[in-house]
Amino acid sequence: MRGVGHIVRLAKAAWRSRRWLIAGAAAACVVLVIGLLWPMDAQHYLSVGASSQVFDRNEKLLYAFLNDEQQWQFSRPLSEISPYLVQATIATEDQRFCDHAGVDFVAIGRAALQNVTRARIHSGASTLTMQIVKQADDLDRSPFNKAVQAWRALRLERNASKDAILEAYLNSAPYGLNLVGCESASRRYFGKPSNELTLAEAATLAALPKSPVGLMPLKRADAALARRNYVLDRMAEEGFISNDDRDRAKAQTLGVTWNEFPQLAPHLAMRLAANMRHGDVVRTTIDLALQERTERALSESLKQFDNEVTNAAAIVVDAGTAQVLARVGSADFYGTPGGGQVDACRAPRSPGSALKPFTYALGIERNVLYAGEMLLDDSLDYGLYNPENYDGKYRGLVSATYALRRSLNVPAVTVLDRLGYDDLHRLLTNSGMNTLVKPADFYGLGLTLGNCEIRLDQLTAAYCMLANLGEYRPLQEVTEQSYAPKRVLSEGTCLSLYAMLEQEFPSEFQRDVVRATGYLPRVCWKTGTSTGNHDAWAFVFNRQYVVGVWLGNNDAKASKYLVGARAALPLAARIFRGLPQKSSPDWPDFGDAMRTVKVCADTGLPASQWCPHTATETLPASQFTNRRCDVHYPLAREEDGVTQRWPVSAKGWDLAKVTATEDVIAGDASRKEGLRIIAPTNNSEFVLASEPNADKIRLRSSVDASADVNWYLDGQHLGSSGPANRLFVDLTEGTHTLTCMAASGATDSATYTVAAPGERSEFRESWR
């Protein structure tokens, strides 16, 4: 009996022990189930240490930086990765990826059997999910860590989608060198983004994570090729591709070369990087294609200057939005003498005559100037300040439009003299030019001639304001930026500037240049040359685009080539004509913002009742017409008719306020500076009309109202003009020299050219 009792007691003890084992196992199962179901931070495994990247407006990579680990790692969403690469990765690394729950038990069994029967580790069973866990947690290959890895992989699959896991793997897998993720590998080995990979290229990349060093295609091409073909076989076996596709892909060469990562708009990228954290992505307004084209244009343009001009900068802007489409801070970021890393778009330099349009715009805005008003281009004396034209010549009586187009200095200074330089200084600063840090009287009247320092980007923004009909906003370089427009000038004033600055490019003046569409957009342009030929500028605009260009040397060395019209304008024209045509109008609708006014044909001012000849001029609807012609006035006896008086000096010139009387002019007639040929102006150009009585012009001098003068054409006496008579000359083809002589012996001369119908003579003026 004792034996039986002993056996019973042992059985009861065993049962109690087994109960605890069952309870323990059950508790463990509960813990496992709860652990699997308990939420986890999946981002710990799905986030990648990406490189900082700068993109263009179309999500194309412009510039990239190394990440914290000094690796190239460009994160991309799964939708932007080639489907071939996705299929090749699954076929090679984890063919049951879509079916398992994070751990492939079939693969584990197969691997265990192979490893036992072959007495060595022959194959592994890690899934893509397990590999992500291993990379994130930096686990070694111990059996315990393998179990932990499998457990965490199961949990990750419960908390993340298959697409998210696959995306994380493709963005974090090693592909050789310091390349992490398929995007950096695709760009380095094939020079293209991963969504453009061919089947053969995708198979090459999918092979690399197996052994990034042993299969690195730039050094071990044979091994990489063999592994690529294996990947293609696996893709065919898994049904991702047909056998024909596999064979065609196998027939291709490896096609791997070293390709640099994009480094476009480096000055902008470097400036943005200063405020970026590692892994940040910034989307700019730059257009990659236009950026590449503009960088190439600058580099090629400098080749013509015999190394005397070594740097250039350019900005292309969408006129309506002020968004920067292309921005080149130097012609060669690494090879420009004096430092290509210096951003010439932001370097203050002397703008020369590029500021003149703002003087004329302000004159129109302040009602002290009309676009067709006649100004005197002649010697100007302010004591210590004596401005002269760039070529040292004077053109006599010219319209404000002509003076602006030909960039004449004296008329610009006389207009600013009417305004006061404080107003121009205020306009320029209100238009974003914050480099004018000194008070207005420091610059004086020379401000309109560019005796200051301005940045290319800020001056381009100011021209964009003109193009955008008076609304100013800073240039936008990043898509997240947003600037509210600020009205600086009236719409009518800017429309007047459109009419004044519209010109064909010199290269297009004598030939019919049209696009393939048969239409060449209208353009406005203005150039600038700094004193001493240190800087050359050009600005081109219409309603669609604005292009600003600067050429010079980083050390400010002067060059004979640094003339705006000769160096900068051809480059700006090339860039502008290469811009894509928009569907929106390239020219503004003048509409109700402008009106037609009767003006004096001689002075361009609104006509008074005494003006004998009138014409029509288009002026801003808001511009006053109180400044009327004061040149014509009645003689003492009404029956004697109307005579005229002209100022004798460019200083204080204003044909609405002629202070000189007839007697003063008569008294000055014997002095050289008192006698001037008013019409035709020096260097005038005429085209024969070939109509009866049309090919003749009236000769006029500054003293016609008070004294007789004799006229000579090419040395032959023509006749005389004066208070009682007028003199006309018939136009004949060729270049002619006209001279007038007063009774005192004082003389003045002018040259003019006459062309046959259909012919256009070359530009004879020297633009700045």
C-alpha cells in the first residue's frame, strides 16, 4: 500500500508542477499576444537619415548634401521608385514578402535544413522587415538577437503597411560606397532618378545589398554582372517578367559609370542650407531646365572676352509672380577668379545707367515729365559737377523717349534736377534697393547715373515692378514664401515706360528674326555701364518674364569689353529669347489707363493756343496736362502772328517754363553756346517716304525767333532762316553734315543720315 501511495503522491506533485508549466506557458502566450497587439512607434524603423535636398518647382533635384553619417541618402516615396526595382528586390531578398507577417517560417525551415545538411551557414531567412529592424536597432547575428529581431519584425508588421516597410527598406539599404538607398545609387551609377531605371539597371541595383563591397559595379563589374543576371532569373521565376524580357535585359551591358549628383543653383542652395537641418527638403521656384540653360549661357558668353571679363551673374523671373525661375551667382562656382563662391547676384556693384528708367518713371509719376517731351542734350555745368554722355557727344534737342533709349546722361540729370534726388532715393529704396544706405544728398544728381552700389537681385526685382505695372514684391525663391504686392508706381506710369523702353534687340534690328511659331514677343530693355567700365548690366522684360544680367570681375578690374550694350545685352537677349512662350499675353493692355492728348509738335508738351503745329501723344490717364508748351507765344501785334523762344542752356531746361526772353536770346546769339541746331538733331536718321512734298524737313536753330542764320549743307549754302522766314531742305540718300552760322560768326553743326525705303541703317548711337 505504501508503494501505491507513494506513486499517487508523485503523480499529484507532477500534476501540480505541470499545472504551473501550463499556467506559465499560457501567461507567456498572453504576453506574446498582447505584445503583438500593443501599438509600437513604427517611425523608429521607418524613418531614414536622409540627406538635405533642394528641389526645383517641378520636384526635380537641384542640389543635395551629405547626411549626418556623411552618406548620400535621398529618401523617395514608393510611388517614385521604379516598379522594376521593387519587383527585383522582392524576388531576390524576400519572395514571400507580400504573404508573411514579418517572419518567413518557410524560409526559416529551409535555411535550417540546408545549414544542418551542409554543416555550415548556407542561406539566411531574414525578411525585408527583419532587415529593417536589424539596421534600426543595430543588432548582431547572435541567436538571441535573431529572436528579438523576429519578434520586433512581427510587431512592426502589425503597425505598418507593406508599402511603408518596402519604402523604408529601399531608402535605407546599402548600395556600395557611401550610398544608402536606391535613389542615391541610381543617380551615382546611372545618372538618373530611380523612377527612370530600366529593367537591367534595376536588377543591377537590387543585387547590391547582398554584398555592397563584393558586388560594387564600379570596381567588380564581372561579379556585379553575374549577380544582375541571377536577379533577372529570379524575377522571371517569380513571374514578374517574361523570359523574353529577361533575355533582352541580360543581353545589355552593365552600363554603370560614375555620375556626379546635381549641383545646380549652388549659391541659392548654400544660402538655404544655412537654415536647414539634416534631412530637410526645400522646394524652390527654380526651373531645372532653365537653370541648366542659363548656367551654360553664362559660361559660354565669357569665352569671347579673352579672359578680360571673368565672371557673370543672371536672374530669370516670372514677371507676374516675381518667382525666380533661374539664378546663377557666378559663371563657375569652383573656377571663377577671385572666388566663384561669391554670389554676384547679391554683391553690390555700380549699376550705371540701369537706374535711369526709374528717374523717368518718377518724373511721369510726379507730373514733371511727358514721354514725348523735348529735352536738351548739351553741355551741363553745375560748378563742380559736369555730367557728360558716355561717348562725349551731344545730340541737341531730343525727346524724353529718345534720351532714355539712347541712355543720354544730360537729359536724365535735368529730369532729376526737376524732381530732386530725395524723391528718386525714396523710390529706389521703396523698390527694395536697401544698399542705398547713405542719405540722398550723398549721391546727389549723379544717382540717376548709377553713382551708387546696387545688388543684381534687388535691381531685377525693381524692373519686375515695372513689368508688373507698378506692383512691387521681393523676388520669391522658395515655394513656401509669400509676399503681398505693394504699389510703388501707377499703372499708367509703367505703361509709359513700356512704350519708352520697347526696342528690338540690336542683333534683331536689321533682320527678320522670328520663332518657329512665326511670332517674336515684344520686349523692353535697358543697359548700364559703370563709370570706368568695371560693370556691365542689362535688363529685359515684358509681361511674361524679366531677365537681369551682370558681367564683370570679382576684383572689380576694368575692361574695354565691359559695356552694357556690347557685353551684357547680347547675353540677356539670348537668355530671354530662349524662354518658353506662355499662353498669357506678353504685352500689357493699355486700355483705360492711357489717353490721347494733343501736344505741340515742336516741344512734345500739351499744346497751348499758340502752338502752330500739333500732334497726338498717349499719356497716362491720371497724368495732369497743366504743364503746357511755353515756347510759342504771340507777337506784340496779333496780326504779326506767333513766334517762339527757347532756353539757351540745358541747366534748368523746362519748355513749360521758358525763362529766357527774346531779348536775352538775341543778346546770346553771338556766343557759341547760344547757337544750337534744334532740327534736325545730331545723328538723326530718316527714311524716305517717296511721296510728293513728304521728303523734306524744316531747319530750325535756337535763335530763329530773334536773328537770321545762314545754313550750309555739305559745304554748300542753302539759304537763311529767322523770325520772318522758314527754311526747308530736301532729303537725299546718304550721310550729310549741316551747319548754321549767325551774323557774329558763331556756328553749330549736326550730322544726319537718310536711307531709302525698306532699308534700315545701323544703330549709330552708343548705348550704355
